[in-house]
Amino acid sequence: MPRYYITLPDPAKARGSDPALAFTARGAEGLAEQLQTAITGTGLFERWKARLDDPDEVTAAMSATDPAAKVTGIQHDVRVELVVDTVIPSQVLRQRLSLLAGNGWQLRDVT
């Protein structure tokens, strides 16, 4: 299973452009929990899709979930590191992170 290492350099600014889809948590554990929910279920995807002008253009692949995904959050002073174990395609993970955190995240490594 791929493992992604994500950094949120400033978690307070790691918010997507749509507040209804963005992270609301502040600490490492809450951020990890919200990302895990976004990967294991379809709630975030469905809310995003409902906001589109033409939701029928969204490919089925973008709705991928991984019920066994695990996200761990680690607080380091100001920054938060998230370790994501999931089999969803990286494109889907990146899209969900962008909805949640906007541009406030960095992919550090994949193993």
C-alpha cells in the first residue's frame, strides 16, 4: 500500500477556497481525521460534485474511496505532518487535499 507524507507548513492557512469543503480542524489529530474521512467515504466528493455547474462531466474514477485508508497526524511546532496509507489513486488524493487545504499542503515523499 502506498504511503504519502504530506506537510501542512501553516495549518491555520491550509484551507480550501470553499469553506463548506475546507478543513475546519486546527490540530494534527483533527486534520488527520478529516482527511481520513474524505478518503474513506464519499461525503466530501458528493458535496464538491453537487457544487459543479455540470456534475455529469465528473468521471467515476474521481469518486474512488478506500475504506481501509489510515491517516496519522503529527504536530511539529507550527507545521503538521500527515502520513497517509491508501490505495486510492494519487490524482484523487491530490484533489481531495486541494479541496480541504487549498494550496496549503506539500507532498514530501511517497513510499
